[in-house]
Amino acid sequence: MNCEREAEVWRAIEARHWPERCDEELRAHVASCESCADLAEVASVMVDENDETVRAAHVPASGMVWWRAQMRLRQDAARTVRRTISIVQAAAVFIALAGASIVLKVYGGFTWMSSVFSDVHFSLPLIVVLAAPLLLAPAVVYFAVSKD
């Protein structure tokens, strides 16, 4: 059951008038009404705890907050730039390796290898092992250069 005077009791507690600076009639009502007495007890404790928390809170100076925000923005921008540079470097290495292999193949750069590997039978596992460094080079360069 709610009492119609609970709002009045709450306003007095919220305004920090309870119980010293409120009228005698309201104090007498709270003493006789169980609902308002419970409200006064619980709300007084909550308001006191809130006041203590606000007093104990450490709010940094505005200059410190601004400086930290600027530092975070700079770090985020630098991280984005490093990531982009790493991707571009990895792509450049991959393109350079692919271009070099195409140039060597077109201009007979692999003819000396034919004499070395003339007795070797090129099976699929051997081709995979020989091509793996070319395929993994961009990823290796990316992880070697990135700091994240």
C-alpha cells in the first residue's frame, strides 16, 4: 500500500531537509505511517551514500582529460597508418616476387634450373613446397612489420 504523502516525504529527503528542517506534522506522519517510515529510512541511507560517493569521486582536471584524449587520437591514427603501410609493403613484396618470376620465366631465367632439376620428377607435393615461400612471403612480411 502506498501513502499519498510519500512524494512529500521523498521531496524532503531529496532536498536534504529530512528530518531536521521539515515540519513537525510530516515527522509525525512518518512516525505513524509504515510505508512512509520505510521510505524515509531507505531513501535517507541512499541519499547519504550518494553524497559520500560524489564527495569521494576523483575527477581529473579538464586539461588532463583533453591531453589524454589527444594522445589516444594520435595513437589510433598512428596504428591505422602502420597497418596501412604494412599492407602496402606486403602487397609490394608479393607483386615484386610475382613480377620477378614472370620476367625470369619469359626471358628464360629458369633455363639454368632445367639442368639442375633434370633428374627430379616434379610431383604436386614438391611443387607446393617450392611455391610455399612465394605464397607465404606477403603474410610473413605483414606479421614481421606490424606491431599489433
